[in-house]
Amino acid sequence: AVVSTQSTGGEWAHGLTGCFDDCGTCVVSLIAPCVTYGRNGEASGVFDSCFLAGVCFYVPLANLICWIKIRGAIREKHGIEGGCFGDFMSIVCCGLCALVQEAQQCKVSPGGDMPRS
């Protein structure tokens, strides 16, 4: 039997401090955050290439703007409530946790079968 772990909408599948729910992603994000950032960028549809998104991670200011777009796209794709200010605060205050949270959310529904508005 296949168990679905999809979020019911309106909330993240894992909390902001739920980094250790997926230790593999947590370790990769700690050692090479550009890898997780790149994967999230591609999965969100903000970037066409994981590599380009990963490179963007190292460009000051562009990385923050793109990260807010990535997080927003993931929220929209999964029907999660929130806004740019909340995304900005999550990224600035708990960047690594936000990165892992986004990656975990992308794994919940990899096919992107949530309806888009």
C-alpha cells in the first residue's frame, strides 16, 4: 500500500524547524546549500536549470530575490497560505531551515498535481 504524505493545503508539510525530519536533505543543505537551492529552484519552476539556480545562490541580492520567488512559487503550487514578507523573514532569520522546509515540501508532491490558479 502506498501512503500519501500530501499536505491538506494551507500549511507546510513540515514546520520551519522540522529540518531533522529529513536528515539527508539537512546534511546536504548544511554542506552545500547551493545544491538544495538549485533543486528547489528547478522544482518550483522559477529556474529551468538546477545548475543555474545553484549558481544564483552565490550572487548577492539576486539570491535573496530569487529565493523569495522560489519560496512563493512552492507555496502557490501547494496551496500554502502566506506572503512575500513572511517568506523574507523565514529566509533571513532561519535560512537553512527555510531551505530544507522548501525541499521537503517539493518532495511531498513531486508531480505538481496541485491545481494552479
